[in-house]
Amino acid sequence: MMRVLRGAAIVIAAGGVVDPACDARSYERPTLSVEIVETPSLVLPAEGGGTRWDLARRARQALRDNLGAQWEVVDGPVSTAAARVVVGDAVPAIELGPWSDLQTGRAPIHAVTVASQLPTNVRIVSASAPRQITIWDAAAIDASIEGRGLKGHKVTVRLFKDDVALASTEHVWQSDVEVFDARLMFLPPAVGLHRLEIRASSSLAERTDVDNRVSLLVGTNAVRRRVLVYQPRLSWMGAFVARAIERDPRFELAARAQASRGVAVSAGKALEGFDTFDVVVVGAPDALTDAEVEALNRYVNGRGGSVLLVADRRPGGPYVRLAPSASFDEVLLQKPTDIAPGLRASELSVPNRPREGWEPLTSDRTQPVLMSVPRGRGRLVFSGALDAWRYREGSRYWQDLVAGLAARTPADVHVQVEPPVARPGELIEVSSNAPLARIDDQAIRLWPGGEPGIFRGQFRWPAATESISVTAEKEGAIAQTVVSVDPGAADAWRDRDAALGAFAAAHGGRIVSAQDIGRLVNELRQTAERRPTSRTVRPMHSVWWIAPFAAFLAAEWTLRRRRHLH
């Protein structure tokens, strides 16, 4: 017996030294990850009572209760899941991390939407404002307001700064479902950041008003736009536009005119070339040479600047390549006609057949006189008001036109953030033409995306602070913008069912409503397949082998003692 006990202990010890391995096969349930996409709109009321949050939680619990036997249902994104379900009213934020493999197509992604339309409701579905303006500008704040079940009732849209109403407009709904586009003007009181809020109120009580406000951020600076008035030949129109721009504090004017053959007159700062200016105004464009036309074309396409061609006679010469038509009709009127508010002319040059893409800015009744077209990264504008200089009240029109064109010209380096007013912990996207950005003192890497030459990145700011500085640098040029972080920030309240459905379809899934979740349950039941798994087992790794090993040795030692053996 002692030999048997000793042999058993030796076998266990030898097994531990040899450490044998064997393959074990088993079957396990596939993993189904279910995530609620957290968005501010989940606080809105839902069909059947409660909020969209409540409906989303009920949908998640229904998936867990009905699919627990076929699937291993887990909360949150899991990269190894066999299928995924997103629940909410918007597309989940795609960022580096667990969801970074969503576009690989390795697992289908289904969507359960909790969005619903309230029978009587006003909501702001979109809002926009310029991110940066000068202290001399007025910012146009645009908002789209949707009304449902409010025919005959009135909505009032107001613009607030620090709870003080700055502007307002009203609209009476003409149908049961209607969208009203409101425009409110903001005059900045000082240089700096201005937190604005749009609020919409209805004359009829609503079930909720949390979707009736949107937060915006407008920055104001005192930067003057650089404008060049270039005249290859002296012209009254070129001189008049230059005089109007010279009187405007928004601009830093430089001018160059060819007074006669071989004699040029310059004013303003040294002319380094077109690329240093935000707008180039060309007087007497018919005198441009081929080389000058090519230089302007490169400026518009490459630099992204705007060129305003101010004609004073019927177009001709090389610059016709930049004009809206190859031929023009000259119209002479006995009395000047109103082309635009504050702009009149009696001698007009009207294009015969405008080239594709050119659109009229103004017209004398039916014939286009001023036309514009995007070209590359910039814009071309043509004026056929040949004698507008005679009527001095047109100065304001040219000032505002040049200011609008200057605002479109991109800086050498630029950076933007979305959203400009964010809640703590919300995902903030940075886009720039520089590959590296800095968030306060922390650098983040930006990656190519969206369009050529544009880099994008993301970050989250966990705490509520007054503002975050976002800076980008490229070839010595620096651009800066800010993000305001506020727990009470409000975004535009638009449902994104179409985007959510497209997102699911792009990943091999389907979208269903929370009330129709049974269809998704049935489909997932049919597609659930227990997956065989094979793993290597080393039985001697178990610590429980110590117990029989010790027991065998103890029993053998006890028998030896009883028999008085050593």
C-alpha cells in the first residue's frame, strides 16, 4: 500500500514537471453589445409616456430579456461582439477606442430609434452664426424653426446675450407642419467672445420647451481686412470703389494704378503680390494682360481669395476668360435704374449667355448686371454697372460686398471646432489645414479626413470652464479659436433618423422603432449561432493537485510510522 501511495505522489509530481497539454472544444453563445447613444435630445418626451431615455432603457431591457437564451447580451460597445445594437435618436460618435472598428464591417450593426414627433411642438432644428467677425460687422444669426400642430398660432424667436434680448422676429404658422427660417442680427458691443442663445416661444402651450433654445458663440476682433485695388488703366469705377473702401475702418487698403505707359502709382503698404490680400478689386479689367489674368486665376484657385472685376466699358481682351460670358450686350438707359439698394447705373454691360455656375447677385429687373461664381477655393465677382460711380450713394454697397468677400477668404492656417459651445465630457471635433493642434497646453494629433488638405481630430473636456483655447500652427502662421464649456449648453434639436438608418444599412444592419423592437428580436434569434471554440488545457496547472499530492505523502508517511519504518 505504501508503494501505491508513494507512486501516486510521484506521478502527480512528474505530471507537474512534464506539464501535459490537450485541446478542449466547447460551444458558447455569441456576444451582442447594446449601447444607448447618449444625446441631449433623450430628455424629450416619448410616445407612451416618459422621456426618450426611459424608452431607450426599456428597449435595452427588452433585448436582454428576449435574447438572453441565444446571445450573451452586454452593455456598451464591444469590439469582439458578433452583432451590435445602438439605441437612441442619433448616430454614435465615432472615435478612437472601442468603436474604432465600426467601419471594418466585421459585425452587423442594428439601430433602434426612440425619436418621435410630438403632435403640438415648436423646436429649433438648426442654427448658425459666424465664428469670427470684426467689431465693425453685424453678424447674421440664422435659425430654422419647425412647428407642428400650430396652424394659426404665433411663434416668437429672440436672440439673447446674458439673458438680455437683443433682437426678435415673429411668424404665424400657415400649416400644421411648417419650417420657418428666422434671421436675427447681432451687433457686437466689444472685442471678445459673446455667448448667444436663440429662444423660440409659442402662443400655444407645448408639452416641452427644452427643444426651444440653442447656444451659439461669436468671437469679435479688430483685425482689418487687406484689400488691393489694382488698375491696369485709370478708371472712374476703380477710383470710386477705392475711395469707398478707404473710408471704411474694416479695411486696410493698398492700391496700384498704371497711370501711363511705364508709370505706375502705388499707395498703402508694399505690394508683395496678390496672395497677401483677402480681396483684389480690379478696375478697368479690359486692360489686363495675359500674365495678369493668369496671376489672378492662381490667386483665386490657390489662395482662395476673391476677385471683384469692376468694368467701366464692354468686356474684352484676355480677362474675358474670367468673365461670366464670352460676349456682352451694352444697355443704355435714359434714367438710372436701381440695381440694388443704394446702387444705381444707367450704362450696363449684360452677359449674353452666362457660363455655367455664374449666378446673379443683383439685376436691373430681369437682366443680370452683377454676377458671382465659386472658382477653386475662391470666388470671382463681375460688375457690369459701368457708370455706377456717377451716383455716389453706392459707396455702402461696395463696402458691404467687399466685406462679405473678405470674410470668405481663408487664412493661411485656420482651425474650427464643432460644437463651439459644448457640455462637459461631450465629444468636440477639431478641423484644420494643419496636422497638429494644441488644446490649451496639450497637443493632439489631427488625421486626414473629409477633404484634401483638411485634418481632423477629437477630444473631450471633462470640466466646465469658461473657455478652451484651440490653436493650430503651419509654416509660422498661427490660428486660434475657442470652445465654451457649459453644462447648460443647448444644441439644435433635430432628429437624425435618416442618418441613423443609413448608418445601420452601411454596416449590414437594419433600423426599427422602439415600439417595433419585436422584428429585430426575431431576426437576431434566427441569426444567433453558437460558435465552437477550441482552447488548450493544461490540467496540471490547477492548484488543487496539491491536495491529493499532500494526502498521498501524508498517508504513506503515516503507514511507515505505524510499521516503525524509517
